[in-house]
Amino acid sequence: MTATVPDALRQEVLQANLAIPEAGLATLTWGNVSGVDREAGVFVIKPSGVSYDRLTARDLVTVRLSDGAVVDGDLRPSTDTETHRCLYLAFPSIGGVTHTHSTHAVAFAQARRDIPVLGTTHADTFNGPVPCTPDLTAEQCAENYEYNTGRAIVEMLRGDDRRAEEVPAALVAHHGPFTWGSSARKSFEHAVICEAVAEMALRTMELAPPAAPPQHLLDRHYTRKHGPGAYYGNPEAGLRV
């Protein structure tokens, strides 16, 4: 069985994957991006182990959302495919998912610590800490490991789609960050931001025990970019970054 997805989606997923090493978020092939076509009931994802410098749109693999079956593509999909699928099924607002092993975000994941909100840069995108999941159990690792990785994120967010929109990122304990957004490109942007605020947080914590910023300041920075009263950028011209 084959499934046709729009060329625009394939190109968006391809470009988002190619942007991972350009942004310094991956070593070797340690990262992947997917994008979903909910009307067709499928998503497109990077194949497993293919280097970014040889990745093409034809290499991308199309996976059925309902059961994870490959419906188009000659290569195996990313080993993280089931985690992506779990997130798509749990959160209807998600249009794309990115996973990386970026250094500073992974440091927080390996320490099993949330990335704290220490300033306005964080609050511009994430309405609260970037949370870290509990450890997976031996049983969760032994069977359906990748899907259970997604379940750990979903359960931590209590399956709340609104919460997933407000904080479009999570750390999997001892593993690394998963980010998401309304599109594949947006999920990649959130991966870039997640890594940036993780590095800022670590550097702040090296200087001194950080003081909590005033909540009203954080709220102001989040709401000026998100929600009905947002006024940041020029969205009518496609400029809201």
C-alpha cells in the first residue's frame, strides 16, 4: 500500500531535518523531524541512520497514524517513530515533532531536572518549565519502548492538549528533548529554543543560585507572543519568530 502526501509536507519535513545539523543540534545522525497529514491519517519522518548530507525527500518514510505501519518508502523509519506517533495521537494540535540530542537539553534530561524558567527568553516560548519525565520502568523498556517513551510524555502532561501547546517541549529522563508545534518547521524552531534556554539556564546556575523572576514579567512575555492579545511580530506578513 502506498500513501500520497503533499509535496509541500515532504519538503517541509526534509528542510527541517536538514536544519538540525546546521543549528548544531545533532552529532552524526542523532535527530529526526516528522510532519503529520491528519486528513490522510499519515505522517512523514526521517529514515533511520541516514546521514543528513545525503538525505533527500525520496528517502522520507510515510507511516500510518493509526497503527504505525509503513505505507510508503523503501527505508526503515526512525527508531523514534513510535514516540512521534504517540504524541500525534494524544495531542490533536500537533502538526510536527522534533527529537534531538542537543548538548545542554540532554544535560538536564540526564540530570532528570526540568529546565527552569529563569528569564524572559524562556517565557517568550514556554509558559512554564520544560518538564522532565520520570524514569521508564524495566517493563516499559522491555516492550514497546519507543511508544512508552511517548506515553511518559503524555502522562506527564496529563494528556492536556492545551498544556502541550503552552509548553511545546519535554525532556525524557536520561534521553533527551522532544519538541512539537503546529508544523514540522515549528517543532524544529522549538528544538532550537529549547536548547538555547537550556544553555542559558546552565550558565545562570553556574554564576549563582538563580532567583525566580516575577511571574507578572513572565506572563507578559508569554502573552505578548501567544493568545488573542498577542502583538509580537507581523503575522499578516508571515513574520512572527
